[in-house]
Amino acid sequence: MSMVIDGTNGVTFPNTTVQTVAALPLTGGQLSGNLTFATGTNGIIFNNSSAAINSTLNDYETGTWTPTDQSGASLTFSGIAANYVKIGKVVCVQAFFTYPSTASGSAAVIGGLPFTNPTSNYASGPLDTSAAVVAMARTQTSNTNLDFRTLSGNTQITNTQLSGAYVIFNITYNATF
Amino acid sequence: MTLASTTIIDKVETLQDGTLQVRQAEIITKDGVEVTRTFNRWVRHPGDTEAQSDPAPVPAIASAVWTQEVISAYQAQQAQAKP
């Protein structure tokens, strides 16, 4: 059960104990402490008409992740700055790094996304790069990889095309939960 | 005043297909009281050999969860055609 607030019973916590609003750590009418939910499945339920499981906000997290080369060319990126924000099951990832000089003709593939991308779930975002390509970043399904593809034609960008170039991208995708 | 930094694996989420989502936390304490906690994440899929080099308890969880059946099922799923 998640926390429920109503005008009659006050605040109800997962152990089903009903507390009055006055029992909360309030200072000047504002909550002065944290609300911590008992398990990862509890959260705030928004009372709309859909099922509760699809209306529960149960996660927020920020952190870093490490983009790695998954093209098979064993490339080492430099200047990595990569962050994520997860709100519910929505994950926003951002990354900035530089490709080494390479003659590898393999398709560029980046691994290390902070959450796995579910089956049949694709997401894409524009790619900002110093390379002479017009492309987007796109997640692969059922793994933590993404690749770079032309805006039309679905042609994968190769490592050679990104040799020595910086790449910046921002993608929003859905995690499994 | 004493500042200290500790790095731990504070969460490992096991998905239905056996994928492990690992969260590493760096905890900064001041005189024994936590003042900040920052996260770094990575994911290990069934059969990933890198998992055995991860900090505990990731190798143990991987060994327990990743049966040959789980690994084969994941690899078969990955082999399916994708756009």
C-alpha cells in the first residue's frame, strides 16, 4: 500500500497505521523531514481513472553512467561526462565524450546505459557531433546499447566516421520499471 | 572534523530475463554522519563475463541467477531480428 492523504483520515502509511497531519514533522506548515516509502514498489498514487499500478510514482534517482564501446573495436573514449535522471520508469540520459582516432569500419555502438531498455522499445534523440555526419542516437532493445543512425535511411554510422570527433546526445527512454 | 568516503554496491535489481541493474553509491560522511550520497550505474546481462570482476555481491548474484537456461534464453532473444 502506498501513502494516502485524504481529508478524513489524514496520512496513511504502508503499515496501515493512520496518523493525523499533525503527527508529521511540520515546520511553519511545511514538511521539515523526508517521506521515505517502505519498499521500492510503494509510492504516490495519483487518483485518476487508470489502474493504480500505472498511476503510482515510485522512483526518483540521479547519477552517472559510463559510455563504453560495444562495436567490437575496443575503443577507449575520452572526456566522458554522462548523467542520468530517472523519474518513475522514464530515464533521461545525457552523454558527452570524444572518440579516439580510429580506422575501424565497424558500426558505432555505445554501451553502458544505466537501465536496460525493454523489448520492442525504441527511443531516439539528436546527435551533436564534430564529425561530418547528420545522425541521431537510437537505443537498441533488450539491452543497454545505443547506436548512431542517419536521420533517414536507417544507415548506421561507423567508428571511422566518428574518428576523433566529440559526440553529445540526450535520449529519453522507458526502463523496465 | 573527519570526512570519509565509502563506495558500496547499494542496490542490485534483478529483471525477469536475468539482467542485473547495479547501483554503486559513494557515501561521504562527516564525523560519521552521512552528508552526501551519489550514484553510478551499470547493467550486466546474462552471460556477461565482466560481472565476475564487479564488486560484491554482484558476482555471487550473477552466478546464482544466470543458469545456462537463463543465458540461452537471453541470447536467443538478442538474436531476433530488429529494425
